[in-house]
Amino acid sequence: MFNSIKSILLALCLGSISFLSACSTVAPEPTATATLTQPPTATFTPLATITFTPSPTPIPAPERAAYTLNTTIDYDAHTVTVDETILYPNHTGERLNALVLAVEPNLWAGGFNLSSLAIDGTPLTTYSLTDQRLEIALAAFLQPEQVVTLQLQYTLTLPFAEQADPNDSRPRIYGYTKSQLNLTNWYPFVVPYLNGAWVLHDPWYYGEHLVYDAADYTVNLKFADPASAPIVAASGFPEPQADFTRYTITAARAFALSMSRDFQVSSTQVGDVTLSSYYSPLSEVGGKAALKASAEALQVYSQRYGPYTHKTLAIVMGDFNDGMEYSAFFYLSRDFYGGLYDGTPANYLTFVAAHETSHQWWFEQVGNDQAQQPWLDETLATYSERVYYEALYPDLLSWWWTYRIDYYHPQGFTDIPIYDGQGFRPYTNAAYFQGAHFLEALRGRIGDEAFFAFIQDYLAQGRGKIVSADDFFRILKTHTSTDYSDLVRQYFQNIYQ
């Protein structure tokens, strides 16, 4: 993703930023060891106590967790009611005595009201909710390959995204603006369990702190006032029903929604993939250019890396100066559509569209710890811009290196965590731009054939997983016998063997 600098409110952030990635700032209202006392308030049917009869033959655990979100949005009141069911298979290899969920809306005071919680049909009244962390103790160990069902009902009261502190390090995405409503990281989800621990990092001034397992999503969406419903951009494939729309997507990291009554939409087809660009009425030229660049990038990356894995891709003009990737969905900064766009491929709209499109490979298909090892997706996404220009506009490659990469005189180690970046610019210089230089030097050292064979194998082995730097270099070793250890020492503070 691509960020811009502002400061943070109370050192918490959600959302994204204008040039590469994103977080937004909020004032958390921690709650601990809460007890439910009020009845369910969601508009969908309240939870009922369910009696489960053990099956004589255990049902195999599904490959991934499955989320079903029955969602009603009051667009004008800026509220969302959700009846959520999570089918969670324990693929950790360990028995679990608790589950940990990320609940980002709880970082806003009064933003998250949990009215009902149940496990396998049994209502719970006690849990621990502190800032973004919801921890649920289990009555019995969840054994490896067993499945548990969580049921939650809650209401979201959305923040006004334009009411950020003027010193914010990045604009806010989650919430609503004067013309747009955005739901990002809006539902509780079970965080990954890796190396014996639940992975839920603290928000930071820049970069992304959340880590996602791949999961399957079904979002049943309706509006409190269907007659004035907005136009919706979503991560999933839409299937209109009688009084709602069902969106589905499989093996996805994060389900996002954006909606506006002002959206104009242009679409195109690349094979069996439908790409749609959503933009304001005054930004038709930029909206169609973003669609063109994204469609081109999707074709280039499908050929160079491997196939795109979803049926749709939504490109959304954010009513803020932010860019951010989600599953089959990404935002581009509104500034890219206006004065910064000159009608040619030599501009921010084009190379950031190529960057964000590539996150459908490096983030979506191959996941990573975005807080501790952000370079694994951002370095590859930045270098993918070079792959895009190389394939389609080779005469602009020199311009791209000069204007995009070297303009800020990048330095520093590529493998810094977001918390060690010492500011937005030093962080992006290292994780994005130094990383691009590393990949260019590596490619020159081992040759194109070995380089792209490695990239394709890295995608194949990492698809659907959360990889580490050790995985990156382990796979690289199998594709070349050329010594590149000096490059690792030059660009990385940790020497990966």
C-alpha cells in the first residue's frame, strides 16, 4: 500500500495512507472482563440455544475458517448491525483453551456494542475485551482439527472520518465522510496462531499491524432504507437476492466494503475476472485510467507470477488521501485522480494502481506479518510496478526509477518492523524503495530465468499461508547456486541463511 505523513492520535491507527499503506488514528476506550446484560439489538433473528447431537463419524475440519455476516446498514445514521457466525477449524496443531479475535471498531469510543455472544450455540456472558483484543475462554480444550462455531451480534457506530486530528499521521478510512461510507477491518476475526502465540500487534503511526489467515466469506448485505441505497463496492462476488445482496469470496484475507450515492462505475473484463472502478462524477477520466492500469497490471502479473484467484476486483477512489489493499479490492487516493493525473502512464495514479493490484498476489495470496516483516509484501509490490512498466511501457523505466524510487534518496535496512521505521519516510524508503533495489540487484545477479522461477515458486508454496523471511530465502536458495550473500548483508539487518 502507499502512505502519506501525518501524526497519530493516542498512538493508535487504523486505515491507510496516501501513497502506500495505511492506518487511522483513534481514541480507544478499553473495556475489560465485560459482562453482557442487555438483550440482543441486531436486526437479524436473535441467537437461539442449539443442542448438538454428536455425530458417530467426526466431520472433517474445513480447510479454512468461514465467516457469515448478516449485515444491515443505515447509511444516513452511519450505523451497522451485524449477526456474525464464525466457523473456526483448529489447524494450529495444538489444543487451544481460548480464542483471540481482533475487534478494530472497539478502538473508537462507543464504536462497538456487542449484544450477544455464543459458542456452539451456548450463550456466553463473560469475555475480555480490551482495546482491539477480544479473548474468549473455552469451557474445554479445542483439540487439533476440531471445529468451533462462534456467534456474535453487535452494532457499529461509525466515526466521522474527516474529523481527524490535524496532526494525524494518516487520514482515516474506516467510517464515513460527506459522500462515502467505508467498512474496513469492521468485523471481529480470529487472528492467526503462530509459533505458540496469537498474533495481534499494536497499531502504529504508519504501516499495517494486522495479520490475517485466509478465510471464506459470505456477506448478506441489506439497507435500512432500500429505496435510497448507495452504490456498493465490495470484496466479494455479488448475487442479488429478494431483499439483500449476497457477496461471497473464498481464501480471502480481509473483506472490505465502500459505498456512496455519488459513485460512478466503469467496468471491464479480463478473462473471467470483472474489474470495476468506482469514482466521483468529476473524476471520470481518472476513474477510467485507474481501471485501465489495473486491468493491464492484472494481466502482466498473471503471466509473470501466477493466476489471479478471484472473480472480481474493485478499484475505489477514496474520499481521502489514502491508498490501501484488501481482498479483491483496493483504494486509491482522490488526489491521484485530479491534478496529479496528466493523462499519461507516467504518474502516481498509474504506478500506485499497479502497486495495489500486485497486492492481490503479495498480501492476498501470500500473507505475511505486516508489522514485523512488512517488506515481504511491500518490497514485492513496489518491484511489481517495475515489472508492469517493463512489460508495457519500457521507455518509462528510467523515469520510474528516478521519480518513484530514488527521489527520496532511500537508505536503511529493508527488513525493519514498522515500529523501528523512525517515521513514515524512513520506513518507506527502507521497506519499499531499498527493497526494490535489492530485488533489482538480485535479479541482475542470478538472471531473469532463475529470478522469475523463484517468484513463481514462492507464490505457489506461500499461497494461502503466512510466510516469513526465512521462507523467502529458503525458497530462493533452491533456484540458484549463485552467491548473493553480499546483497543480503547490504540490504538486511538480519542475515537469513
